[in-house]
Amino acid sequence: MYQPPSVSVQANNGLARILAHAVEAADKPRHQIAREVGMHRETLLRVMRGERAIGLDEAARILSVCGAYPRACMILALAGQEDLACEWMRSEMGEFLEEFFTSLPGHLDRTLGRRTHDLRPRWANGTSQLVARMLAKHIDDFANRDISMSLPR
């Protein structure tokens, strides 16, 4: 009888995939990455293949040494978005998500205060869509303002 893999196995496999991508795309050889992380080269290879479980602190060190944004990559991987983690790990989007994920809990706590208990999980998807649309509008407004400033009067 088929049993789905546990959440921890899925999480480890997702992290292994993004770590392998980060190491392969890094501008450093594997042995140097392993040395900078403080890990044996063979251990790094086993981590990349998903054969060895990895802690979040180790994963963050590997990602940092490879020039990726660790929090953004790990959150995306744990959310099942490994492709986006790989695509954005060294981009401005990765940097944006790093700051966003780091600052959002504090802003929610300060802004909502005791009302955090009134939040409903079903609102999360709609809220994420609202934030994405608001960001797109902000980018469009910013671009339009730049264009209008550069036009001769």
C-alpha cells in the first residue's frame, strides 16, 4: 500500500533541490563551498542529493555562501515553490522576499495588535492576491512617473 512521504522528507527533498541548484550555479567550486560552510565535501554532496537530512541553519549557510538569499529560498522551498526559489535566489525578487518575509510578522503584530486573533486562514489567498496587485500598481505608477518626468515640457 502506498504511503505518501512524510512532511519532513518532502521538506528535506525540497531543500536538497534548491541547495543543489545553488551550489551548481555558484561561481565557486564545491570543495570551496563545503570548506566555507564548515562541512566535508562528501557531506555536501549527500545533502545535495537529499541523502542526508539538513538543518535550516546548515541550509542557510550553504545558500549564503552560494550568494543566494537564504530566508526567501527556504520559505519558498518549504512552501513547495522550489522552481521559484531557484529562479529568484540571486535576483532582486529574492532580495525583496528576504526583506518582506523578515519584516512582515513584526508589521502584522504592530498593525493588528490584539486583532490578530480575528484573522481567518481563508483570507490568506485573497490577501496575497491583493498585495501582488498593489505592488504591480505601485510599480506601474513609479514607471509612469519616471516617464512623465523625462518628457520635455
